Amino acid sequence: MSSNKKYWKSVEELDENSSIVEALRNNEFVEEIPTDEFLGNSDALSSSSTTRRDFLKYVGFSTAAATLAACEGPVNKSIPYVLQPEQIIPGVADYYATSVFDGFDFANLLIKTREGRPIKIDNNTIAGAKFSANARIHASILSLYDSMRLKEPKIEGKNSTWSAVESKIKSSLADAKAKGGQIVLLTNTLASPSTEKLIAEFIGNNPNAKHVVYDAVSSSEALDAFEAVYGERALVDYDFSKASLIVSVGADFLGDWQGGSYDSGYAQGRIPKNGKMSRHFQLESNMTLSGAAADRRLAMSTANQKQALVHIYNVITGSSVAVSLDDKFKSEVNRAAQQLKAAGSKGVLVSGIQDKNAQLLVLAINQVLASEAFNTSGTRQIRKGSNEKVTQLVNEMKAGSIHTLIMSGVNPVYTLADSKTFVEGLKKVKTSVAFSLKEDETALLTTIAAPAPHYLESWGDLSLTKGTYSITQPTIRPLFDTKQFQDVLLSLNGASGTFYDYLKGNASGIVSGSTWNKVLHDGVFVGAIPASSASSADYSAAANALARSKASEGFELVLYTKTGLGDGQQANNPWLQELPDPMTRVSWDNYLTVSNADAKKYALSNEIVANGGLNGSYATITTADGLKLENVPVIVQPGQAVGTIGLALGYGRKAALKEEMQVGLNAYPLYKGFNDVQSVTLVKAAGEHEFACVQGQKTLMGRGDIIKETSLEIFNTKDAEFWNEQPMVSLDHKEVEATKVDLWDSFDRSTGHHFNLSIDLNACTGCGACVIACHAENNVPVVGKAEIRRSRDMHWLRIDRYYSSESTFAGDNERKENIAGLSSSLSTFNEMEKAGDNPQVSFQPVMCQHCNHAPCETVCPVAATSHGRQGQNQMAYNRCVGTRYCANNCPYKVRRFNWFLYNKNSEFDYHMNDDLGRMVLNPDVNVRSRGVMEKCSMCIQMTQATILNAKREGRVIVDGEFQTACSNACSTGAMIFGDVNDKESKVTKLAEDERMYHLLEHVGTKPNVIYHVKVRNT
């Protein structure tokens, strides 16, 4: 029976005379579709070259897409495809191989796109693609959608056109030629054969031009040393997988030393196989990722590091240069030197000391060892800067002898220590041009601010190491009116065609034996690597000069780059700002790291306040020439060498940054003479700083069932029951293994897929790449510093960092076992909450453990959290009412509560608050609303996509296809994901390994995340 009821769509319809009602009745859309903009362009429509992208440029899938008001309220519609392109299937991801190098970070990548929109970065794992993405590169996908990017060219601060820009540059070049003025191209290291060839052609056309290479964080001393010996300005590409003994003197090779990307090779030797693993000595002042991973770490000043390096040189080469090393370090340094000598070709020494003499000794030591890890043929091409030439350029600018300055990929007004002199000189340059992603500190002061495209919008090529070649290709149409530096250079050279044409033509002479299409598909090409030959150098003179080095007066300030921001290029990236530092667990800040002894001496402190936030003292530091940095927050850092302090570069930016991202202090003014070690004095300042720290506890405090550790000797000589002890419980008055007692009946898990995630504590370096990858894949929101202080971070994956209270974790356990009585336990445990002066460090990734007997599932009153057949603990967000009972009942504390709506909320002005930023969101994962619990889903959308793809193709899934965002991002192999019902899978073998254990095994939750006992080669 039909109904005669009338339903009103809106209250306005009750008014029959309303013009709005009439419009709603007669028109499908209230607002007219802007078809005239493209249908009126007869040239575009009549040309056969009009493509889908041209159409979409006007009406769809861009920031200028038509927003159409539908008749039933605020519904946003986008124009559908008229002719759907064959290569794009809605709902199915496409992947493109590319490579990136921004002058600081580099990697070989696969870019995941959805409907022409890049949304995630994965590692390219094809043969020859050796460089994996770090946290910053994973986060760079968000920088593509930065609403603060420079959107169109500007001349004298006013919006302009590219034709006007090129015309002005050409007239300036002609004027320079006529007047004999100097033309300078100032760029970062390019590592691009085609761009370098293009620059050479530009200089050929303009004999009064020169090219100056500037690296914001310099490796000039190492480059100078290598050039003096091998005749090439490059860096050694070490292969740590070939070393059984590693000695590092001030080189954080698991961090950003020489560009990083050494962690994969390093981890291969750190997992015990056949009773063997590599051994690692670390001599350093700041506590670094490399120091945290080392078997033996010596906390010493750079002055002592120089003396230690000369001593090692003496032992390896048989020299007798006099050294003045502190007595407390002599025996341990000698031990490292003797073991290095005994290791021979299986040993390697690296150093980050910014001194040419020190770098010459590194070359000499590795030559004598004939180290297999010391690769002088396939050298790294990612640093080419010259301190001397940059200093000369600044002096020439100040003297007024530079007529035209064209900059690309550099921001010297921010990064140069002597930026004031640079700014003075810039005022004397007649025409200055800055090609930049943003209107940064330098672009604001130049004649022309030229918007450069993001690397995901660009064509390019790279030779990251000698003998390799990789392509950078665009994965999206440029979002703004940008133009590549190379295309403008072509125009200035009077050449026709685009840089793509130039690139393709140049590549044909490099990729012999392959084709352009294959290299474009693979992303990389490996050619012949020419052999290198060393010339003689006066190593003895270098050793004597280094031995004469004196300790600085006052404090030794050691500048470094943090895992999150690096050199500061991506300071406007909220993912990176909120990424906790691996060592301090602090985000949204840089700070002075001070040893506990020095903190006591100067009355500097950290304390956890009532709301759970961390507060700290301020200090003011002053350099020898009077430069003062006031009110710098202080973190008391276990492991910091006494008499030294650390401070991160890359913070303190203001230009082209959202207000929330304008945090920290700029340390580049202290980077005098491109030396990362400076002599400073320190005084305490008034006030207290509020930190955003995600981990209040510092030590493991003897809780050995969370992180299980043992030594290689015990691992080789004792049964697993000794070093991987099983927790025991009482059953019928008898002790039995906790894993054999259960409160619940188990169900059959042998049918279908059953997923496990394996985490090897030996291979995890705490780099944080997995955390950012998880953000990108699962639309994890950024909450900001104030919410982090309230312990309301939304990270689905955290990397806990633990210090030992004694010098070793074994010492912690021994001290705990010797406790006698209640009073003794209280005082001892209180003391054990304080980290040692030079503690051992462990990292432990923790996410939802996907327990087969999950305590969260039993307490949810609305069955919002339940267990899936494939082992995943699932969340039905629509059912969740936010009781938070599940969080209270979770022993791992991995559930996150949405205290606020983080999406489209001006109170959280990050990427989810603007249309452009939301383009990064993964459509396969819903964006959660306020009032629900969320946590790791074990990337169920990825596992289901793998199953569906295999089903559609009619094949069996092979081991390695199943991945999560974190396992896919992990370059060290610390995280392995797979199906334990596949008895041949790698994760099945890891689950059966004698090093395997579960987190808090005695609770009986039977997790699907497994860990492996950490073994130290002490």
C-alpha cells in the first residue's frame, strides 16, 4: 500500500514563495557548474592533444575542483571521468618507482597513488635499489600538500609570471656579460648527471659564471681528505654487513652521518647467526642511535676522540705519535684498537670528526686493514660542498663583485652561521633568484622568488653512488604554478624542448645495455663501477697535527641533526614535529643535552609535574666571540659526555611556517666555520620550559620480562631456558609455565591465514621510519604539543626507549635480585629509576599486540572490539561509545582515545584542517571522529588487499607479500610480518626460534606480536 505522506527536504520548502525552493526544484545543482572555463576554450578542446589531465586541471581532482551544493545540504561533489583512463582503476592503487635527493636525504622509492593522488611512500626493493627511506622521506609525502608552499613566482615581493621571471633573468645575464659582472649558481649537492651537464653548458655560454655547491650540514673535511688521496670529491660508501668489528669515533652512522642509510648493512651483522655477530665500539660525546646500538660505548669529548683516533692509528700502523688521552679511556681505547687490528680485513673504522687530518687517518687505517667494508670505488656522490668556496662567495658578495646570483635548493639566510654577512652581500647583488618550495628566509630577500615543484611533481636523475643511475619521475600534476630549475636553465641556454626531453636524451648514453622504459619502470640502473686508485699522503704529519689538538675551554658544544627535522627543510611538516626523538622521547622542540654531573653542578633539572608533563630548566650559552643563545631548554641526558653539551640544528624557523610549527631555537648561528664542535660557556637562566615528552619513565628498572637481554657468550654456551626464561605460575600448587595455563578455551587457528608480526630487538635502531609510515597508511592525526603534554598522543605505534640504571641491564637485574626486605626494595627501586651516567640502551617498538586472548575484548560493553579469524584484534568505530574500559584493561597501554575531533578542526591546525593537506589521506582507512578508541589494526586493509589480489589473479600468496606499514618501512629487517599458517614462511620460523618471547608473557594474553631476545656482543 502506497503512502500519501509528503516528506520535506528542508524547512524552506514550507514557504511556497521562496526563490530558493524554486531553484532546488528546477536545478540539480544550486550553483552553476563552471563549464565555461574549459568549454569556452576552443583551442584546448579542438586540439587532439587534450588529455584527461587537461580536463581534470579545470574541473576535477585538484585544489580548484568545483564545489557543488547539492539540494539536500552541504555535499561536495567532484566531476566524474568522461572517458576513464585505462591506467587508473578507482579504488585500486598504482605504484611508481622514483628516487629522491634533496641535498640532505636520499632514497630509492615506490610511490603509492590513488586516483592520481600520491598518498604513501614505500621502499623500492628491486635489485640495485639500495637506499631506503628514513622517517623524513616517509613524511615528505605530506610536504607535497603543504598549504604554505610558494604558489606562483614573485618579483620584488609581488606576484608575477614565469615569462616575466625568465625575461628579467636573461636581461640580468646580458647586463652582467656587458659589464663583466660575476654570475654565480649556488646550489645544494645535485648528484644529477643531467643537471650537472646542463650547468656546464650554462657556464659554457656564460664564461663569467661559476657553480658553487653548498651543503647546509657540511662534510667538507671528509671530502677534502678523500679528494687528496683518491683524486675525487666523494665519500666512502661503507658496507657494514662485511665487518665483524666496527669502531666509530664520533660518527653516528645509524643517524645522519654521511647521509645515513647504513642501518640495513649494519643490522645484517647484528643478528646472531651460527653463534657469531659483529662487535661495535662507539666513541662519542652526544648519546646517538649508533651509541645506543653499540656493544661498548665510551662517552668522551671530541678532544679526547681525536687523541683516541691517533692512538688507534699508532696501533694499526705501528706508528709512535705521542698522544695525551685521558687515563680513564686508555685501556678501553687500546682494547678497541687491538681488536680492530686482529680483525684485519673484517674490521672497519669510521669517524665523524670535522677535521681533515682526522679523516686522512680514517683512510690510512682502513687501507692498512684492507677493510672489506671500505668501498672506495662505488663512492657516495651525495655531498660535494666546499666550505672554502662558500666562504669565498660570501666575501665576494660583500665586496659587491657578484652581479647575478641564482640559487636552487639552498636557504643560506637561515642555515649559514654568518648569515648577516650573506644578507649584507645579497643587498649588493643586482639580481638574485631563489628557486624554492617555499617563500623561505632566503626567498623573502631575493629579487625573484621562483616556486620550485616538489620532487613528486618533477623529472630528474640521480647518481647517488658511482656506477648507479636512478630516475625521479612525477606522480602528480603540479599543484601550483611551479617550474623546475632545470627547465629555466634550458631556457637561459636558448635550448628548445623540456627538461624531460633533455633528461631522456642524456640517459641514453648512461644506461647502455638497458632501455629508458625499463629504467623508468625499475627506478634504478646499475652499471660498471670504475676502480679507484689511491695516491700517497702524509699520514704521519696528519697524525702529529691531530695529536696536538687541545681541549676547548668551557663547554664543548656539539651540534647535530635530529631524527625528526634533519637540516630543517621540512620544519612545516607536523608528522615530523610530533615524531618523538628516539633518545629523549621529546617532540616539538630542540634543547641542550647536558650530562647528569654537569646538570648538578649548574643546578639544571628536569621534573615530571602534576599533569604528567615534563618540565626543564633554561640555560644561556655564549661562544668565545660573544655570540649568545638565550633561554635554551635543557634535557638532562644519560650518556652525555661530561664537559660537553649537545644542540640540534634545523629548528627556530619562522618564514613560510604555520604558527604551530614555529618552535625551537635556530642553532645554525653557532655553526661557525662549518664546525659542529664549538667552545661555549653556560649559565642557568630563569624560568621553566614545558616539554612534550611521551615517555616519563627512563629505565627498565630490572623488569627483564619486558626487554630480555643476554650476552653472546651466554647465548652460545647456555640453553635457552637460562637466557630466555619462561615465566612460571602456580597450578594445583605446582609451578608450571605461564603459557601452558589459560583462563579461556582456544579456538582452531590452523585454517586460513593467521598473522604474526615479529620484532627483533637486535635489529631495531629506533629510527622512527615505521612510526611515520603508520601515520601515512592509517590517517593517524597530529594533536600538537599541548595534547602530547597531557599524554594524549595518537601514535598507533610507539618506540619505547629504556636505559639501564647500572652500566648494563645485567647489572640492573643483579641489583634487583639482591634486594632484601620492603624498605630495601623501596629505596633500591627508587634509585633504579635514575639512568646510569653511561647506560646501555634498548629500543622496543610497541603496538597493539593483537592478543588471541585479548583482555580488551572481554570488557567492552558494546562489543566494539572483537577478534578476527585471522588473528587481528578489530575495532568497529561505529559501535564504540568511548567507555575506555578496554584501555584500562590493556596491559600494553596501546589504545588511544579521541579526546577531540582532529579532522577539520581549526583548534588542530595541521594537515587535516585544510583541503590540500587532506589529499594525503588514505581512502582505504576511515578518519576517526571524536569519542572513539583507536589503535593498530595490523593494517587489515593491506592484508585484505593482498588476499583479494591473489584471488583475482588465481594464485597462491607467496611469503613476503603480506605486509604492514611498519614492516614495509623497516629497512633493517627488525619487523617481519606474515602468515604463521604458512609453515615455510619466514615469520613461522621466527615464531619457532629459541630467541622468541611475548611481551608480558605471564599475563597470558597470547599475543600475535612476537619479540626476539636482544643479544649483546660485550
